[in-house]
Amino acid sequence: LAFVQDAFLHSVCEQLPHRLAEFNEQNIANTVYALGLLAFKHEGLLHAVCEHVPQRLAGFTPQGIANILHTFGLLYYRHTRFLQETCSHVPPRLPEFNEQNISSIVYALGRLNFQPSKLLHVVCQQISTRIAEFKAQGLLSVASG
């Protein structure tokens, strides 16, 4: 049964790169997040997402951005240019991000051993002014990321 599931997921993932333009931002984020939940790393789809998403980042919710990065961390999928573009996009929008979004992003970047100094500096500033919003687990994720 697992083979059939993998074959089905592979087949679906093979078709999606050609259709990403039809998806809204939430659909893209949900699709990537589903791959993470299923622990299914499809290089072709993930690469297509990395090529497609940067020009649409402004349309993504903070949760959508965090979910994509979180999934990349879970799957150990590192696309340097995508990470650079996304991490450059986030700092001005960081006030929109909640505690879970921020901790998920930092945790993912830690798993990927990617250290965008500007983003991490802004995150530290935000946390110091928003510390009351953070649960212990979120602070631990940021500290260990």
C-alpha cells in the first residue's frame, strides 16, 4: 500500500509544476505543507515552487511563508536562492508574523543551516519587543534554530 501511495504522490507531484500559475498562494503553501506532513520530498515540485514563488511572495500570508519554510526544514530541502529571496522579503513584514510563524521560520533555517543575518537580527529585535507573545516552546525553537 505504501508503494501505491508513493506512486500516486509522485504522479501528482510530476503534474503540479506545470500548473503552479493556476494556484493561488494559499493553494501553493498548502501543497508544500502537505508534502511535509507526508514526509514526501519531490525534488521537481519543490524546485518548481522555488522558481515560481518569489515573484508572488507579497501575496502570501505570514503563515503561508512560514509553512513553506517549515516544510523545507522538515524535508531538508535547501534551495539557496529561494531562501535568500524569502529571507529578504520577510523583515519588513515581520510585524505581521505571529509567534508560531517566527519560531517555525527560525527552526527551519536552523535545520537547513542557513543563517540570513539581516532576518535573524530583525527577529531578535522583534522578539525583544514582543516577548510576551512567545510561549516557552516558541522561544526554545528560536533559541535552538
